[in-house]
Amino acid sequence: MPIITSIADLKKLAKRRVPKMFYEYCESGSWTEQTFRENTSDFAEIHLRQKVAVDMTDRSTASTMVGQDVAMPVALAPIGLCGMQSADGEIKAARAAEDFGVPFILSTMSICSIEDVKAATTKPFWFQLYVMRDHDYINDLIDRAKAAGCSALVLTLDLQLLGQRHNDIRNGLGAPPKLTLKNIINMATKPRWALGMLGTKKHELRNIVGHVKNVENMGTLSEWTGKQFEQKLTWEHVAWIKERWGGPLIIKGILDVDDAKLAVKSGADAIVVSNHGGRQLDGAMSAIRMLPDIIDAVGDQIEVHFDSGIRSGQDVLKALAMGAKGVYIGRAYVYGLGAMGQAGVTRALEIIHMELDKTMALCGRRNVTELNRENLLIPEDFRGRFEKP
């Protein structure tokens, strides 16, 4: 087993162990992938302010996210098809998050169902919801999340239709995977992954199959999902879902100040500044560039979380110092899942925590809640503000 010291190490190992179609599902963006790339590269433009001769003892990364105590203000982001990175992947990630003391967010488009994850864990997790045209199904999903004791609902608004993701189309992405000759040959080179998949019956989108009328197999599932994302989605849908849910509501996919203000008016408990990891609107600003403007506009009215581009604990610190109250990691933990299963997710969390803790200390802070923009050196032209025509 190679020595794992960074998220980059987990990424290399995952590339060796996960079939190409699922690795590239995680490690790609839409169209030219400009936004996907800038989500990470723009972090490098933010520098840290080093402090010396400061007492670094008794440090703490503990905080809260929407009223929930967390070991560090980091959550595992909702990832579709997570159970195809590693057998029973959502269960493995949820258990790792529970043990570490951070929230796990289950995707609507997960392989393991709400009930599967509930049966395998002992503490509440969060559930991410897409708005579908089939409102009866949405009501049912919300009721199932309530029954499972989910402690927050993460409503994603930036996927009314799928962005053009070239790699997914070329690879014939599916769950279960399409058995083309090319895919069969590739999967044959991933024996650990294949053995894991042989040991589980969870190969489909189990939040959907068996819960939607006339959706019983991959063919009918693909046809249904292709027509179901609600292109008429408006803030009226948000109001309906908020009332139906009745618990903490987090709105994910905010990348515009005006949208952030509307989210506040909707009564949401938190928003997530996110561009869907660069997998939707290519050419949009990186999430980290938009974060300061959104914080300045609504940060005193609503809890602001951050998503898209996090690959290290230093990235986490930069987002927190900008003003975010919580940070979501997606690809960073999926690399761990693909590389080493549950142990890999735990290792990813350990790396993120170690990097956050040490960087915080070298910036002269002992408590993660003390981080602010004084800890950063930000270029004057960094923000995403443009004059409107």
C-alpha cells in the first residue's frame, strides 16, 4: 500500500482502481471545463498571511453547521452514482463521516437508497433533493427523508437540465454500467472494484427504482430521468418544498448576489455558493471568486456554505476566512472512496483536518471560528463583481 499524505495521492490511487467511466464522471466538468479548472486554480491566487510568536496550543476546529455540532465545518457533498466508485459507496462514506463527526449528504441520484444508508448508520445524515416534474415522487422522497430522521434537506437549484459533459457521453455512463467491449476490458483491469460490485446487489439508483411508477430497470430509468428535471423550477417550488419539509433547509447552487437575496427571502436556513463543481454552466465564475460578494450581501442574514474546488485543508481555510460557515468536499472524498473504500474516505477527512489545523495555527489562530479575511491576502481584482450594462 502506498503512503498516502495528500488528496492528490488518493486521486492517483483512485484512477488506478476505479473504472474509467466512473473516475471520469468525478474528474471532469462540462463543455471546455474552464469553470471546472478555475474552481481549483483560483484558490492559488489567494495567499495566506503568516503570523509568528503566537500561542498555538489548545487549538480547536469544532464548530456548527445549521445548528449541528461538527468536528470541523466540513460536510461530505452529495455525489451522484457514489456507489459506483466503490461498492455500497454511500454507506461507506456515511459511516466515515459519522465516525469523524461531520455531516454526510446523500444525493437523490445515489446508488444506495435513503433507507439503505439509514439502516447502516446510527446518526442523522442530510438529504439532497432535485426538483422533478413528478411532484408525487418529490413528496414521497421528502416523506422518506423525514422517516429516516434526516436532519437537513439540501435543495439543489442549479440542475434544471444537464450540462453537456463530454466524457460521460463518450463513456456511456450508466448505473449499472453499459457493457460495451471497451468498458468490459477496462473493468477487467480493476479487480478490486469488480469483486466489490459482485458482493453487493446495489447497482441501480435505488432512491428511484421501485419508488416511481413504471420504473423497474435501467431502460425505463434512463427514459424517466431524461424527462424529469423540472425546467419550470421557480422560487414558488422552493416555498412548497420548504413547507412540506418543515426542517432546516439549505439551498445549493447559488452563484449570484441577486439569487442569494432571493434565497434569504425564501426563508432558507443556509445557502451553498456552488457551481456544481463545474459540471453545469461552463464559463461561469469559479465559486470562490463569487463567495466574497455573496458573503458581503447576505452573510449577516443567512448561514453561507461553500462548495466547488476544495482539494485541501488550506482551501477549506480560505473559504472559511472569506466568511463561509461551512465547506463541502466532493471530489476530495470520492478519490478516497475509489482508492480505499471507507478507509479512504476517513483518510481524506484526516488529511483535510490536519491541513486545516496546521494552516490555522501558522496563520495565528487557535479556533476555526476566529478565521477572517485578515488571515488572507486577496488580489484587489479577485472578486467576481462586474458592472451591469
